[in-house]
Amino acid sequence: MVDNQKVTWTLCQECQGRGKKRRRLRKKVKLQYQYLLEEFEKNQNQGIAPVRPKGSLYPCLNCNGSGLISSSSNTIVDKENYPHVAIIGGGIGGVALAVACLHRGIPFTLYERDKNFDSRSQGYGLTLQQASKAIEGLGIFVLDEGVISTRHVVHTTEGEVIGEWGIRKWVQKDAQMPPKRTNIHIARQSLRLALLEQLGGQDKIQWGHQLTGLRESKANGVELEFQVNGEIRSAKADLVVGADGIRSSVRRLLIGDDRNPLRYLGCIVILGICPLESLKGVSSSLLDSATVFQTANGTERIYMMPYTSESIMWQLSFPMSEKEAKVLSVLGPKALKKEALRRTKWHDPIPQILEATQEAQVSGYPVYDRELLTPELLQTLGQVTLLGDAAHPMSPFKGQGANQALLDALSLARSIHRNCKYLSQWREARLRETVLKDFELEMLERSASKVKDSAEAAKFLHSEVVLHVGDEPRGRFLKKNDL
């Protein structure tokens, strides 16, 4: 296996860091397109123009699809040909973008409002799905703290199994596991730390920088203002990327909260993390650090997954008015844990897990998303764009927030690298046209279904739909039956 910390990465020249190559078009396909184009021109461009065909993509064999190869030294920063990128937000998406820029020699500065890495409690876990491949494009081939689940079980509150799937369900114990990509569960801070190690350490972030203003300058760049230790400091960049979360300062300054407000999804989430050693007297096959399980009654729903190999994370959610949800979250860990215990007098080991969870490891919040941005609105942002939760916040019920942020980061860095090198003249053509327009269209198209599905999950996971009997995810049943 590759040790992430001891390898320096550079772009694979064969695929230009994309991880994929395009096959050549067959002669027959080329001739067919040429014929259609000639006919279109003969008809004086009437009707629909034929679309130039593209060869199918296949993984690059030189880099095994990651877009990276090992190198004896860091990629040289190319300040002459690439724009300087100011990244606002040092969370998963922001650090991932910085890493992707580092591998491509794109100059950047990464700003974070927190004073340091541990300023805020960020103790919840993530499930890497599509992004379990994308992180290889960021130089992370091994996640030492990651846990792979091989079984997913759904129960009624009495403990009756009404659904089960995963590798262990479909493959006999003595059979060879298929080479199928699996979900990786990892603590958010562990993934963030792995990304920072790729970046070269925590000192690569400009900590304690709260963005207070930004405006395009006459010199074709963007001027920024930060509050740092009570003082105002200025900076400048060619491109600004807001990766600063659901309550993004970049988004608020340029779009405003009224134009595209937070949308309450009608429920609250209470989270907790429990060490397995606190459950020594509890015997359950659900506590094997490789099982994800959920229990529901049509109103409340609890979801439990491995947090590390030695702890489990739980997520209880239920409908509640926005006002009540805000009040409960403000009351803090003690009130949140008490409410969670009151609502989950269910089958073992749920009560035991919640009871053993320390109050310091409990948090809760009302669930929000936003209406998806439009390309037209993004076009007004000039040399500024958004990614991750700043661009398309969504509920946590489909586990897509971090996945989409990682994919956004890699997509944007690849777009900058592809469209800004050498003779691209991006300074004259403006980054919005050369880089941002295509990136944003791809991001919005990819994330639209995720935002929609996550919002729908906030409803059906707290309804009778969740109680149907079937060995499949609850949302899949919903789509199959068009409910």
C-alpha cells in the first residue's frame, strides 16, 4: 500500500491529471459526423446542428485512474500562467481544493476564520461514497482512520429486521469478496487532517481570518478584506472560491440571505459518539465496527454507523417546528441527550448506546438546505465562485455533503489547470468565461439530484415509507414505486 505521508505527487502527464483518457473515434463515426455537418451547412444552418462526437473515457493505466504519479519533489508553483486562488474556508472542500491546486502548480492562499484546527467541535462522521475514488485524485490512497462497512440493517423499534443489504448479505462467508468499491466511514476531522498532511501541515492555512468584504478591482482581480485579531487586513486574488459552508460569508456578501434563503426541512438532528469500551456489558452483533443499522417508527429515526474501529456514531432525527428545533439546539448537550433518550426506548443496544454517550459528545441542529443556484445567478458573481455547502447545502440523510464538496474541489482544480495554462489568455477573456462557467454547470448538474434526494429523504425517513419490508435502501423503494 501507498503511505500518503511519505509520497510527493505530481500530475500524470499521460492524462493531464484527469485520471481518464479518451478513446479515438472510429472512422465510421467520424465520417457520419462529417456527413451530417455538411448536410447542415448545405441547408444554410437550418435545424439542429450535429454534435461533435467524443470517444468514450477509460481509466488511465499510467496512474491507475488517480491522475497522480509519485514524484521526488513538489510541483513548482506556476505564478505566471495560472491565476492566484483565494480559498475561503478551511473545511473539507476548501482544503481539498488547496491540495488539488498544489498538485497542479496553481498558486493559492487558504483562509479560515477559526483560530486553529481544534477551535470548534467537528466531531461527526462522514461516509465516503463516490468520493472514495475522488480522494485518490487528491493523493490519499490509504485512510488509516477509515472504517469499511459490509452490512446495513433496518429494524422496527421492537428489533424486527425489515431490511438488510451489503457484501455480507450477498456473499457467503467462505467466498472471495468481489472487487467492489465500498462505503468508507471516517471522522470529519480525521479526513480533514489527512488532507492537511497532503498540503504540508496546518501552517498552510491562514488561521483567524474572518472575511468581511470583497469586490472586483479595476486591475481584473478581486480585493478582499479580513478581520484578523481585531484589525482589518487586505489581500488580493485573481479568483475567489467560497468553500465556507452553509452560512457562507462569500455567498452572503455577494448574493445575500434574502435572495436565496435557508430552507428549513422540518426536522432536527441529534448526534452522539459513543466509545465501544463504554458498552463492555452489551453483547450485540450490531457492534462489530462493520455494520450500519437504522431503526424507525414512521416518525423518529435513528441511524448508527462506525465512527472509528473503537467507537460508534448515532444520528437521531424527528419532525419538529423550526422554532422548537432552534430552542432545543440552544439548550445544549444535556437537553439534547435527555430528549434523545426519551424518544428511543427501543430495542437493544440503542438505549444502552445513548445512555453511555457522554454529554460532551452530543450535539444537535435544525436541518436546512437551500434552493439550488442557477447558472444565471452564478454568472453575476464575476471572478468568484462557490463549492460544497456554500454552493449546494443539503440534508445529511443521504450522506452526500462531503462527497460533493470533494468532487467540486477536484473538478474546479482540473478546470483551472485545463483552461489557464500557457497561451489561454485567461486574463483577457476573464475567468468566468474560461473556467467558472463550465465548472459551475457541471457542479450544478451533478449536485442537483443530490440536493433533491436529500430533501426528500428528510420527509420519507420520518414517514411510514421507511417501514416497508425489503432488502434495499429506503429511497430506492420510493423511486421504484413512484410514491
